[in-house]
Amino acid sequence: MKIGVMIEVTLVVLTLFTAISCYGAEIVPKSDSKQIHVEISKSGNNRITASPYRIKEIIGDISRYELIHDKSGNVFIIPKVDIGYVIELTVVTTDEKIWDLALEVRNIESKAIILRSEKSSNSLQEQKEQSRMIDMFKSMMSNNEAGYYVQNINRLIPNKSDASVLLTQIKTYRLEHLTGLVISIHNNGTETKLLSEGDFSKLFKGTMGVSIIGGGIMPPGAKGKILIVTLEKNS
């Protein structure tokens, strides 16, 4: 497993974007709530850049794409998957904003994606919580318990959306108002399951982000892990 600019998991942070099409580019201003859908080229050069800041980190499943970085802070993404497939990325910019992108691979010309940051409406506390959330995900991915109160448990979690997908919480990370949950997942059915992070975003109150380790394609009998970070709001 690689931790850093390229991490071999998909992390989905629950934030909202609005896209504006402009001469072959997608200008994506920052707002709140959930991810945005953007089309990218299967064969062309797809450039991701941030304005007025720079890209600090990209988190996603690198089995689905290749990244090339240039000295100007641009990132070029080359899909490894077929047309119609959606690549999910989380991009962190140097102003500590989080951009959650769903990139659909299409037979189109090269695409430039510009992440446009406006003046932050988040409080310093909210920005601190987002930064801590990313750090907690990284720690859970690498099984690093330093700095957290960690409990090993064995608790079944009801899966109301699909009873054949068994969920068992096996570990909990805690840091102040943040809680990280490591959940074992088992496809106990007879069909391959195509799972997405959104399938598990409402399992717990206050969910900030969800990660399915190894992607969301699970043949019968397959096992994997889900990582979830929640935030307990002050009453």
C-alpha cells in the first residue's frame, strides 16, 4: 500500500461541487455537500489544476489511472479503465480544501479541469477537522495507531440496503470529536456486488468520509474493508 500522493484506495469525502463548461474545460468552483461528475477523455491528455492555489495531494485507486506531474503544479490523469467507467478521486489543494471528483471516461477530446477556490467560508475549526479527517484515514489505511485511542471490537452492523453484504466493525479510532471505524465487509451472496462509497454514507450519523479498500467490485465470497470517519457535533 502506498500512502501519500497516490494511495491504492478510494476515499470519498462528502463535499459538493458545481461545474461550468468553458471551451473544453471544466471550471469547478468550491461549495459544500457532495461530489461532482466530470467527463474526461479516454485517449487525450486530461489536465487537473487548481486556481489560485496548487494541488497538494491526490487520493484514489491507482489501478484505475496513471498520474503525471509537471513543474507548474499541473497533474495529468491517464485512464487505465474502459469508456463508461467512473474514476473517483479526492484532491486536496494547498489551501486545505477537499475536492471530491467522479471522472467518467468518455470518447471525447482532452479535458482540462480547473479547481477554482473562492474565499473560504469554513471556520478554522472546520478546516482543522477536515485535515484531521484525512490524517485519520491515512492512519487507518496503514494500521498506524499512534496518536489515537484505538479499540479492537467485533460488532455486527445491520445492512438494511443489502442483507447479503455482511458488515462487521473490527476497530475504532478516536481523536477528540472524530471517530474512525474499520469495518470488515463480506459478500455472502451468490452474485457479484458493485459497491460505492455512497452505499455506506448513511450508516452512521455525522459521516464525513467513506473509503472502500481495493475498490467496490466484490465477487461472491469476497472480503474487504470499509473505512468511515464521523464527526460528533457539539450540542
